[in-house]
Amino acid sequence: MGDASRLGYLLLPFTGIIPELNPLADGNDIKICIIGGGGAAGLASLKTILDSPQFKRGAWQVTAYEAREGLGGVWLPAPPTSNPPATPMYDSLTTNLPHPVMAFSSFWFPPSTPVYPKAVYVQRYLEAYAEHYKLKPYIKLNTQVQNVTRIQDSVSSKKKWKAELSTGETELFDFVMVCNGHYNEPRYPAVLGVGKWLEAGKAIHSAWYRSPESIPGKMKKILIVGAGPSGSDITHELGFSDVAETVLHSITGGGGSQDSNRVQMRDRVVEFRGDDEVLFGDGTIEKGVDFVILATGYQYTFPFFKNSGIFKNGIPPAVPPIPGDLWDSTYNVFPLAKHLFPLSITASTGSLVSSSPDPSLAFLCLLVRVAPFPVLEAQARAVVHVFGNPHTLDSTREAVDVVSRYEELRIRVSTATGSIKDEEHERRMIAHIWHKFEGHQQFDYRDELYAFADASQYPNSGPDAVEGISGRVLVEPWEKVMCDETAILRRFWVELEKRGEAESWLKGVGESGGDEGRREWVTLLERMLKAAREEEQLELKDEDHRKARL
């Protein structure tokens, strides 16, 4: 922090948990609500609750609500007939991480699963996870949580969360776990003319894309906007189809290069003009553009909180000090302790308004650029620990951590851009990357959550006693290596599939089960990485020889 005198500005109005916010004060009959219970975050949360000693002794009850008809969340396919679509998953989607890296630590993918599986394998895996851990009896499918508000319960005189359901029922809960994901509400670029192109049917968000066959007719030029995995995948797929003569891919700084004879790179889009002209950031003007796919990401959205008053909408103020409200910028939720628990929350209950940390509410699955399933396991462990032991969440320490991260990102933003237009621009850029982890931050985060939630490190009797799940799941070195090398591994795997060799590499891997089966998967990844590096070296040597002959 540098200046110790600033510490006073970091502190919240108090450093503990208000008794009325601690429903465990009386011990039993605690009810927990999981919103988005059929996706990976909801399933991991449900399993962790069922593993808790509080649930096992009958003190906790849990209900997971899933709006869709089956399990899998974003991995459960659906035609793009609703607005927004139930899932943005396109037909050719495969994971961008090898499944031993992305799997739950407690439950790996079965033998013979392709190393980079298609979505159908992931959906079956999540279904099997729910079956294996007997989660289904606690999940209510086809049930949407439509409205959640904070109320004062007239019976218990305690604060509760009131959940209004699509079935017409209303339920009261002590805790809420928000697990609705962040791949639902499309984000459209703030670009001149985009609205007219969308209205005219000349542009769609990638949430509606499924395959080249979903493009309305044969085109001369198709433009894909966006540098993320979806934008790259769709560009690659259309580049190998005959849907368009030319496929343009727009990313920041991408002007002037060419991926192939059919795929051409363009700079960021500045304006959509007329009905077929696009202006790019480097001044290039492209005419004759027939169709545009906007792979421009998604917003964080919580429609069930729209009447709750717990959020302020917009870009959060700079810190320090920690704001007294919970902010939803659509890019981040702020401020949260451990990217999970609101450090500040303003909720109206009739004439009652309070601003304070509230450990009865948790937001999971906000992080991006992480291996999601093992991160979700760690988050679920931390959330369940705090629900059972709210006194272990040190709001002062968490406030300091939030300010430290803010300063770190402020420096990163300033360094990356060279200059900041103004304070509002800086705050906006920080909000954009608040939940994005770089490098090995995700692994440090997982280890820290498990260390925090390990009940064995706390006293088991006395005023500070803790009841919870003991033990930790430590990140293993191979996970970091394979995550770092996923690009070369994925290229190698795609080549194996093209050459018809993938099945032979998979033969027998994982069949031993248990720890031995896991070692077989890790050994396979190590073999793949070694072979991939050797092939790349041969390709480099061949390229050097070719250049020498010219």
C-alpha cells in the first residue's frame, strides 16, 4: 500500500458480522438456496453442502433450482430460438483445456474421453457427476427463480431471503448461492451503426450461431468481430466452409494480415455504415460486407435481483475507500471478499436500509480465464465454510485485499495503455478485468480458498469453534504445466484426430480407476507434450532448410 495513513480509509464501518445477519446464531433448520443448480457451479455447490457436517446431522436443508429441463448448464444444447438463447453453445465447440485440467478434482472424465472433448462429453460428465454423488433429488428442474428480496421474517424476527419461483411458490432461505454463470446475456459493442445492422438482420451475436449451415444463404463477405475463443473458433470454421468467399476477422490491432486465402484479418470495428460498409480502426474501409457475427462476449446479469435493491448499476467508484454499496457494472460485481461475498450491500426492507458485509449471499462462477470446475469446487468449499462459520471471514483483511488488487490492476491498466484518458475511463477498464485471472493466479487462489476453508486448522470447541469440512485439495505441478501448454497440446491433439491416431493414444488410459487412473491421464498429457514439442522442432528445422534453399 505504501502509505499506512491510508489504512483508515480501507476499513469498513465494523470488522465483524452483525448478529442479525448470522442465521446460525440459533443453530438448526437452516435453508440454503442455489440459483442455477443444474450447471457446474450449482452442482459443485450442492455436492459440497451434502458433504458438510451440518447437512449430515440434519441442521441444513438445500434446494437447487434449475430453470432448464436438464443438467449441464451452458453445456446442455438448445436451439437458438429464445432471446437470449438458453445456451450460446455452437455445434463444433470443444473445450480449450485438456479435460484432466478442467475436471472436478473429485471426479474425472471416464476412459476413452477425447483429451479436448466436445460439449456432449462435458454434458454427460456433469450428468454422471450428479448421478455419482446423488445430487438429483435436491434439484428442481424447470423451475426459475424469478425474484429474490431481503425481508424481515415475522416468525423468526430474522432477515431472510425470499425467493419467488416460476411455479408460483414462494420460499424463505437463510443463505443464497448465485450460480447462474456468465454466458447468457449477450454484450453488444458500442459501435456506431451496429443497432441498424442488427435490426436489418445483417448482424447477429454469436450466441445465435450454431454452424455454417445457420448462416442465411451464401455470402461474398462475412465479418466476425471478437478475439476470444468463440470469435476464433467461428472464424476458423467458416474459413473451411463454402458459406462465404471471404471471411474477415476483426480484432484490435489485427489489420493488414492474412490467416489464409479465405480468412483475412482486420482491425477493430469503428463504424457500420449503410448496408454493406464497415470502417476499421486503422482507417480501412471494407465494402460489400454481407453479414456480421458479433462474438463480443456476455454481461454478468442477475435478473432475479432486479427488485431487491441490493445493487447499484454502473461502474464502481475508485478505491479506497471501500464503497458502501454493492455494484453491478455488467463486467464485475464489486466489492466482493474473495470474489464471492459482498463486502458492502444495501438492501431495502420496507423502511429498513442497511449497508454492511453480508455472508448469507455468495456469487460463484464470476472468474474468467480459469480452469472452471476445480475453481468452482474451491469456491464452493469456501462459501459453505463461511455459511457455517461467518466469524472466520475477516472483513478488514478482505477490504485490504480488495484495495491491493485495485491498485495492482490500476498499475497494469496504466502500463498497458501508456496513458489513461480520465478517472472514469480507468475505473471502467479496471471493472473489465476485475474477475480476470492471469498466469498462475487461479492456482494460488484455489490453494488460498482451501487453506481458508480447512476446518482442521480452527479450534473445534470454545467461542471460536469451527464446524466444517477438513482437508485441502492442493494444486499439483502438472496442472500448471499443462494449463500453460494448452495451445501446443490442443494443436497436437487436433492433428492426432486428423491423422486418425487419437484413439490409439487413448487406449487403456484411465481404465485403472482411482489414483492410478489419474496418473495414466497425466502420463498421457506428458507424452503428448513431449511429442508435440518434438514435432514443432522438426517443423522449425524444415522451415529453416526451406529458407536456406531460397
